[in-house]
Amino acid sequence: MKAPLVVLGATGGVGRGVVQAAIDSGRPVIAVARQAGELKALKAGYPHADLTTVAGSVANDAAGAKLARALRKLGRPLAGVVAAVCGSAERGRLLDNPAEFLRRKLDEDLLPHLAAARHLLPLLAEHDRGGTYVLVGGPGSEHPWAGYGHRSIGAAALRMLARVLHDEARQLSVRVQLLAVDTPVCTEFNQRHSCPEWPSALSVGQRAMALIDHDISDEPPRPIVPYASRVVSPSVLPPRARVPSPPASRSDTRAPASQTELRSTEPYPTTTSLNTVPKTTSPDACAQGPDSPSDEKTQRCLQDARALLKSLTTQNPKQEPTPR
């Protein structure tokens, strides 16, 4: 029988996706959240699953220690922990708020992760099962998030916290990794105004489960794992449109690569879709070059341009030579 997974923030938007992904994979779940009423409703949604609920918090060290004692009383060795903990999505410019505002946001978004790790990592290592501790990170950690600068600072600090915990937890034989989700997540709470390119909470949960089950080929394991909603094999990607190069001449210059081609070389795409090429455009039509004889209008324009260029570059015999 599989060992249970502890989900912190289980009643939140991302936490619910993690719970669903774990139950779908047949793993027992210990759901942790502050509100007992929300936990009761969560459990009612999975009547046939092995789902245990624990009302608790990791807001500070005292709460983290209390939660660890409650989990230890269950007497069930743990397979891992997924920390989907996040504070309120409050908006505001840093320059418009006092320093106390940033301090409060770090207390909500960052320090609970440290309190949870301090008390749950030793619990995870007690039975020497090689468990995994996964932190779920949010957007804005590498580039400022306009209007949410405090979230960017907290997300960047969480990345470094994950690196430190990753190194320090090695002596406990526990793997600590941060699942870095660089876009907002579509949850059941925000789906009405979410964007199509946002990953779903379930897909984030499935990615977290892959880290828990060590299904991702990653040797040695990295402390920061970028989220990718879907990794598509190059064999199934639509062919890239290539424009034939015109005959070489001294006046030819190589055009820089397009932004689309530059983006296609990124190692960790956030979203991947096979519908980026319009259905009305075939690969053959995309590959048609400017010198193609079938496009007479384009051909005439090129001839006129070449004639104008030749007239500008050819020296007029009546014109006085240019001093050098």
C-alpha cells in the first residue's frame, strides 16, 4: 500500500488540484488546512478515497510544531509533503505602501514555508523512506510582476529558500524541490476570468506528483524544477516554415531570427499547443519564398526595388567624384 501524501493548503485553489491528482493516482492523502468546515466539504467530495483531514496551520514555528505532533499521532509513515501555501492576493505598489506592508506579506507568503519545513522535514525523515518535500512557487520570481511587487520579492526569496533547504536536507535523506510555476494558475475560484494559457490546478498537481513519485528523469535532482504543462516530442510538432534564401550577392544581408524562432529554443516552455499554426495555412504555403515565380506581384515589386537600388549605387559619369 502506498504511503500517504501530506498536502498543506489543501483547500486552496492549487491545493485542491494537488489533492485531486494524488487521489487519481491512488495515493492516500492527508489534507491540512486552517478551516475545519472547508476540510469537511473537501472530504465530502471524495467519499471513496483514502482522505484524512487535519485542521492546522504553519503560520509560525509554534503552529508548525503543533501540526507535526498531530501528524505523528496518526502513526502513518509519510511519502512526501506538498506545500501549496500562499497568502492573500493583495495588490499594491511597493512605493505606495510603508515598509510594514512588505514585512506583512513576507510573513504570509515566505515564512510559513520555513516553519513548515523546520518541523515536517524531520518527520518525513523518521522512517528513512527517501521522501520528497515539494514547494509550489508562484509567478514573478525572475521578473517584476506589475502591481504585485511584494509577490515577486516573496517568490524570489522562496526560490533561494528552496535551494538552501535542498542542500541542508541532504543529511536527512530527504529531497526538497521547488516546482516553479511562472504564470498564474487556473483554479475553480478564478476560472471565470482566467486566461487560456494559464495551467490548471490539476495539471500543477500532476506535476507535483511526478516529483513525489520520482517519475521525472533528473539526476542529480535539481532544487528548482520549472513547470511545463506539456512536453511535446519534436516528431509531432508542426514543421517550421522556412523561407528559401535569395541568390547570394554582395548586397545581401542576413535577417535576424524572428521572435517566434527565438522562443522555440527555450528549454522549459510554460505552455505548448499544437494549434499555434492557423488551420488555413499549409506548410507549403508558409514555405513559399519572395522569389517564387507564382507570386507575380511580389516579383515585380522586387524588380522595381532592385532597379532603384542599382540606380542609386551606380556612379553617374557626369557627377563630380566624391572627395575621399
